[in-house]
Amino acid sequence: MSDGWRILIGVAGGIVLIALLYISAFYRAAASARRRRRQGLGLRIPIHVHAPHSGRGAGLVDEWRVLWSGLSGLVLDQPRALPLIAALLVGVPAFLLLIDPILSEPLLWGGLVPAEARAAIPGWFRLLWLALAVTLVVGHVLFIWYRAPRLLSRHWLVLNDDGVIEVPGSALPALDPARAFDLADELPPGRGEPAPAETLATVIRQGPCAVAFVHLPGQPRWYQLRYAGIVPADWWRIDVGPGFDQFDDFLDQHYRDEEGSARRPPPALAEAFLPPAPTLAPAARTPAALHLDRHILIVYTGGTIGMRPSPDGLVPQDDLPAVLAQRLAPLAAELPAYSFTALPRTIDSAEASPADWGTIAHVIAAHRDNYDGFVVLHGTDTMAYTASALSFLLRGLERPAIVTGAQLPLEAEGSDALGNVVAALRFAATDVDEVCLAFDGVLLRGNRATKVSSHDFAAFDSPNHPPLARLSPGPMLDPAALDRPATTMPLDIPAGLGRATVFSLRLVPGFPPAVLDAALAVRPDALVLECYGSGTVPSLDGRMQDFLQRARRAGVAVLVLSQAPHGGTRLGTYAAGSVLLREGAIDGHDMTVEAAIAKLHCLLAAGHRGDGLARALGTDLAGECTAVRDSLGTSA
């Protein structure tokens, strides 16, 4: 074979390889589209889907990171990305295959052309061929880059006659108007370039899934990475092109009432599923009256807020009252009067115990008649446990008790400490009269709060209850969220907190049954069983039922919670959870784990046992759960 033929075969081989990869990628995308067209019986609208993604770095880096996270959201939901990624990656070896024949020294093993033939190739031909190869590969990369969003995100939106919205071939769960949902016709603030003013949008939230249906101006026919950040990173975004009007009519028919609000499903159907998700629309908040003539006691219990950076790490700050007073002095006109006290022994948050809850509660109770409110400075690791416990121990306080702390020490650069203390003092000057947790300008019910981040300043959330108030810039209260059981109980803190043995068991796939035996061997007074979904458990070949029976005979209260942060348990909804009801397990509804542990300790210390304990656990005592409210110091 002549040298010329070898050069021609090498070059042709590289071109054919790239062509085959393109054909494979487009054929797979077309075949997938044909399969989707055959699915579903309702109206089909062409759309482009953007899956939720991590969104790391949002708000901290430039637009390129937003665009990259937008592309990653496409890839996460698309197995069709594989041939395109392969075509992109193989572009490099294909480039080497193209230029190898014209180089003076071979790049590939053995080379495709003998050395004598390489030496005979004119220099001008080498440069011309190299330019052609570079042009082909650069064109290949650019074509994949601009074509990928369109190919990866293309789906069909199926609108079924019963109102169910599906996206076949995608991981998006079906949306069903027979279940509880929320609907809004505007987008929340995003993290990247804002959407154009002419953008049409509808947001549907069902359970933990939020979907933004977007129609950008100009009716784009492909997903536009430029607007990757117009919705939160953990939301689905669906670009609906020319079919948005049809989609909007479909929503009017199945999802909106006559006033344009979200149509509520029939109660009988809604009760079979999880409770309604929190509304997407802003809560109806009203400006709070600030009583700056109040006198607030700041109780320092320990935690990061009272630490100081040193060469050896964080160390306790001995002069915290003086430093805090100096920082607060310029803001005195906007704050109530305050005094400062500290526990005789400060608490490492990780070492906090139920006995410490009692100590804090006794300090507050002892000063009840001398102060109009309280601010408790606490470490963040177990802050939600302490706030929950105080809500049960101080039900007769009739004063605001705001628990707060910080992610960074007061004297650290960029600390959130001063802002959290100022917010807590201002919240304590309002008409709120319960135990709350204040963090990052948001006021949460103490027994509804849970820690959701170990480093973000917005470290706490309330998954199943809206915030009570926000600073904007003054306190804005949500009157509906403030609703809770009324109480006429005297302020009576039970003795013996911490004597009971209470812990939690979290079920996981492959859970060893021997752990159940070990749990009972500890002789607990009560335990929290963290189940799947709305209250399902594995049978473990009958070992789970046996465990529940033995716990009941031993007088161990078993409180059931869901591992899902939103919704809570509905025991009996599924057969896999019916054994819990049969064997006397107690439905914890939508309580947090922190509230459940604290409630058990407080009730056991107060002497509740057996049926009385079960009844108290299932009762909403201080706004800690969405459940039946009756006696035990509450009014219906």
C-alpha cells in the first residue's frame, strides 16, 4: 500500500469516527423522543426540562458558575447525556488521529505512516492540514456545547384528562390535583440573571417537589442556559414554549378555582396523603408593635457566640457581657433595655442534657416577675432541643423567651452573632409570648425548629410550620402562625429532668434486628422510632412486631416519627405501617425529633406513664405538632 493511501485512510478514519459518534447521539435522542410520543393519553406539549441540582456557589461566584450548574441540572436527569459526553471526550483522540499522519514524529503507537513518507510531506501541506483539523475539532466541541442543552432537555409534557401532569422519561414525579398542592403565578427571587419582564410562570408545589413552568419571551425552542438561575437550585424548571396557552387553560380547568387560587382537593382524598405543603405565597404579615420600654434579661448559657479566636483555636470569652454591651450601645435607641446574667457553669452545646434544660428554665422562672422577656444565648448544636424543652417547661411563663446563638464567635470577622442578638431583643419586645428560636432575622416556634446547616447563617428551619415573624427591617408577625393551644397552667417545672432514659432509633435498609433487642436491654422509659415516609417499617421477618409487643409489655412508650422533614406520619395509611397501630405505637404526627425527645423527657419527669403518656404525646401541648388539642392544660 502506498504512503498516500495510508495518509488518506488515517484521515478518513478520524472523520468517520466523529461522524459515527454524532449519528449515534442523534439517533438515540430521536428514538427516545419517539418513545415519549407514544406514552400518555392526554394532550402532549413539547417542553425542555431542567432537573434540580446542588447549585453550589450560588450567589458567591460569577455567572459562569450559574451557567455550569444549569448544564449540570440538565445532565442529572438525562441518561441521553452519555453519547453526547462520549462524543465530546472522543474529540481529543480523534484530533490526534487526524494530525498524526502529517507530523514529523508519530504521536500514536507505531504511527500510521512510515518515517520516510512523513519526511516527504511538504511544510505548506502540514500547516494547511493542521488548520483543517483544528477547525474540525473546534467546530465539533462548539456544536456539542450549543446543541447539548436542546438534546438533553427535550421532553413531552403530558396533560391527562384527570388533571395529572406527567413528564415521561424524566425523574419528575407526577403532579396530581387530587392531592394537596400549592400554586403561585410568579417566581421567587433567583440567584442568577433575573428573568425578563415578559416571562410567564406558574409554580406548583406538591409535597417536597416544586416545579416552575416558565415561558420566556420569544418562545425559545431550547433550554437557555443564560437563565439557569431564575429559579431555586432545588426546584424543577420546565420551559414551555408555544404551548403555554394550552397549559394555562389546563391549569384553569384542573388546578385553579374561579378566583385563580389553588383549587383544594376533596378532603377525603387529601387525608389519604400527606398534609398540604406550606404555601408558596408570602404570608400575610403585619408590623409588630415594639415595646421598647420593656426590660429583657439576656441569659448566657454557653456556645460559640461566647468564644474568642486564639492561636490554639476557640477559647471561652471572659468579658462577653462588656463586649456585647459595647457592640449594642450604638443601637440602644432601637432596642429595649436589657440586663445580663450567665449560668454558674456554662454548657458546651454538645454536652447539653435534660438536666441543663431544667437549670435554664429555673433561671428564667426565678426572674419572671422582674423582667418582661428573656433572650437565651445557646450553642447551635443542641439549640433546637433546648428551645423545644423550654416550650414545654415554661408553658405558663406568659413572656417571650427567645433562644439564639451564632455560627461564628462575636469577635470573629463577619460574625452573625451581633445580628442574631439584636434580632432576638427586638422580637422579645413584641407581643409574642412563647418560647421561640431566632436566627438570621427569622423567628421560629421553638418546638418546631430544627438545625439544617452546620455552617450557613440560616442554620435553622421549621419544616412543618411557617415562621412566626421576620425582620423586614422591623419585626413583621404572621398572626396565623402564632396560633397555638391556650394554657392556664401555673409555671411549674418538674423535678427529675434527665432521670428517664429516652433515645431514638432510625430505620435504614439492612437494619440489623439485633439492635432492637439491644434497645430493650437498656430498659428505656420511651424511645422514638424514625420510620420511612408516612409511617412504614420493615417486618424484619416478624422481629419488628415482636419488638413492639415486648416494648408494650415492658411499658416502653414507642413514639413514631417520619424521617421525611415535611409532612409527618399518618399511621395506617399503608399496610407496611399497620403493625405500629396494632401494637400500640404512638403517632408523632409532624413533630421534629428534637421536639419529640424533649416532650418525652418533660412528660416522664412530670409523672406521665402508660395511657396517660400516650394521650399526652398525641396531644398538641405547645404548638409542637398538627394534632388534636384537648385538655392537659390546653383548651380546644
